[in-house]
Amino acid sequence: MDDLPDPVLTDAFNTAVRFAARTYEIVIARWGDKNTLPCLHSLLVFYWFMMDFDVGRQVLEDSLPWEQTALLLNYLLRTSEFTPRLDTPEIPWPEGGKAHPLPEDYAMRGLIYTGTYFPKKWFDDTAIDDDEKYFEPASTVGKRCERILWLGHSIAMKKRQLHWDKQTRKFSIKGGNHNDELEEEPVKLAAPISTSLVDRSRL
């Protein structure tokens, strides 16, 4: 691996990075809309993976809105109905010990950057049928928020732009001096969209 040449960052690549960063900014701007959390979760899984590579880490540090990310993570912490598990060596398992993947987990399964993200036997429950995979009970939101917070904590442990203070239990950015409150009113929908109502035969 050490003999590989340094990657060439082309104009097309830089354009793609800017597009991805702008998409991420739009998603986190809707911080009160729970329907954006699956997208946020999926993006953070990719960023979590890329933070292990020098070039990927440099690109992400220079392009992502880390301050807004810290504020969003702190908001999820404040509004969580339970104490999320942040420092587990792998993504938190359900309390009962039986894995129940999130709907987006199935979409990300098998991708290169999720190879070390999902624990072994995460998808072993063959009793979950296709309709149940995409059905979201009320508890799914809490599980997804815990997963997002776990990813944020894991990224912060890499000691780069995002930081985690164990004493105050808050996220911040390197050298940041900002208000911990999100200033704008959250964007909220009347009710979350149930994926069980989507006609997937048309997708």
C-alpha cells in the first residue's frame, strides 16, 4: 500500500466533493425533520469510513460544515428520550441482544465502506420479511438517532475537526467558540412518512 502513488484530485473530483458537501449542508439544515435522519445516517457512515484515509480525511475536513454537525449532534443528544450508547466498540445492539437493522442498513449492505461498520450476524435474522424491513415503528427514530450519535462520537475520537467532551457530554469543533443552541426554528413535518405505505413495485 505504501508504494501506491498519491491520488490525483481532478476538477471532476473536486466538483463532486462540493456537490456532496452542499447536499450534506441541505440535509442538516432541516435538523428538526426526522425524515432527513436516514439520509444523514447514510452520509455519516461514508464519512466515518473515509476518515481513516489521509486524503479522504483532508478532503472532508476542508469541505464539511463541522460546526453545524456538532450543533446537530448536540441537539439530538438534548432531545433523546434515553441515554445513547456512544463508546461501544461497534454500533449499539438492541437491548434484547437481537439485531434489527434499520431500513437504510439494507440499502447500504455490501457496499465497500460498510464492510467494517455492520457487526457480524447483523443481518442473520431471516425471519424478518421484506415488508418488515421497511416498516418503521416509533422506536426506530430513537435507534437511528443513537446510531448517528455513535458515528459522531467515533469520528470525534479520531481527534480531528470534531471533538467530544466527556465531562460536559457535548460535541464541538476544533478551536470553536460558538453558541450551543441552533438559532433557527427546526423544520418539522406533521407526521413522519411511513415507508410501509410506499409502493416499492414502482421504484
